Amino acid sequence: DHSKIEKHFIPFFKEQKKLNALTEQDIQAYLEKLARTELGKSTQDRHIALLKAFEKYAMERQWINASFMGSIKMNNPKNGRTRFLSDEELGRFHVACRCHEGDVYRAFEFIASLGLRISEALNARLENWDPASNTLYLEDSKTGARFVTLNPSATAILEQQAQKYSHDGLVFRGRNDDRPMSYPAKAWKKIMVDADLNDGTVTPHCLRHTYCSHLLMNGIDQFSVSRLMGLSSTHCIHRHYGHLSNKTLTAANAVVTDVINQSVKKVQVNEAA
């Protein structure tokens, strides 16, 4: 949400409008500008949801007396945030990533392997990787700095990037080695087309839901899943995904690598046939 406000909302409105001066026409102009960019409809819907949250918060505190969202609706109201990829879809996703060269495709594989937020992966640094403890320290995370427990698929990607960049600096790089790459919308669209997932329901954040879902569906307990995802409690896990049996963190994380490998093999066998 902070990124949407800083990168889009504030630059568009600047100092021209206060919250209580916004109109539906202002919001419509804002959304039309988003539509002219490379942001997909799912991303536009998240902007609409954020704006509705602004309005609700302001009205509850009587900062505004009239709605500025009016009749504005989401592009796809059925687009739930809990969308996750099935085994077969996950296999197609990883095969599509591996068909392309470049850090951005490895970044998306890395995100899927660990259930990271996209900002966490793009800001990750090689010097914060500790092979001895099998962890990666994330300085920039929504919930504060944290250590991420790695699994074999994520470790393999880190080894590849470390060899490429001499174990120092950003793990994944765009045009500037010293600054995180911008949101890789074009690469994401290529992956979605190649993986036959281009129906508008899958976003990069769905990879986080996929990671969580496959851990839980394979019997990993909620405490382990919440720890692996960097959550402060199991409340979110319990509310959205329910209860499953107890396992250790190491066993939990290895499950995702097994799912990825088996899914990729299935897709490769089907393609060969």
C-alpha cells in the first residue's frame, strides 16, 4: 500500500487535492491513467480497494461527508486474494520461468520457492546470505527485518546469482546494479502467457498464497508456516487456511522444493508426449 501511495497516488494528485476535496471524477481520471500504464486489471483493482479503504476510514472519522468512490467498481470483483496455483499450474509456472534468461525470471522463481513478497526478493542482498545457517537476512520486509529459512530450490538460485555477481550486492539486478529493479510487469506477462495462466486472476502475490497453501496441504502446521512466511502470529493462517498437523520448519520448507520438482517433471513429460 505504501508503494502505491508513493509511486502513483501522490505523484498524480501532488498538492492539488485534499482528501475531503476528492470527487468521483478525480478518481476516475486517476484510474484511467493507471490503465494507460503497464499495470494489469488485477493491480488496478488493488488500487481501487485501497481507495475504498481511504474513503471508509475518512468517513468513519467524519473527515469527509460525501463519497468520492461513488459508482466506481472493480474490474473483476470475483478476483479473490487467496488464489493459488495448483500442482500442475505451479509446474507450468516454473517451466515458463526457466525458458527465459535474466535475473527477473530467477527472481520470480525465488519468490515462488520461499513465498516472499516481491519487494523482499528485489531488495535481497547476497552478503546477507549465510550458507552455514541456511538463512537469508531480509533488511526490507513489510513486517520488519527478518531471517528467511531457505530450501534447496531457493539455495540453488542464490548459488547461481552469487557465482554471477561475486557474492556481493543485490541478488537480482536490472539496469542499475546498485538499485533494485522496478516492478517487472513485462516479464510477468511473458511468464503468464507461456504458462497458460493469462486469465487475469494470477498476480505475483498469488505466489505467496501458493507457497502457504502447498505447505498446509502437505500437513505442515500453522506455526511453522507463519514462521516461514514472516508472520507475527498464526491468526492469518488460521483465518484463511485452517488447521493442519505439526511438522518442523526444515521439513516444512523442503516440501515446496518437492512440489516444484514433481510439477516440473509432470509438465516436461506431458510436453515430451
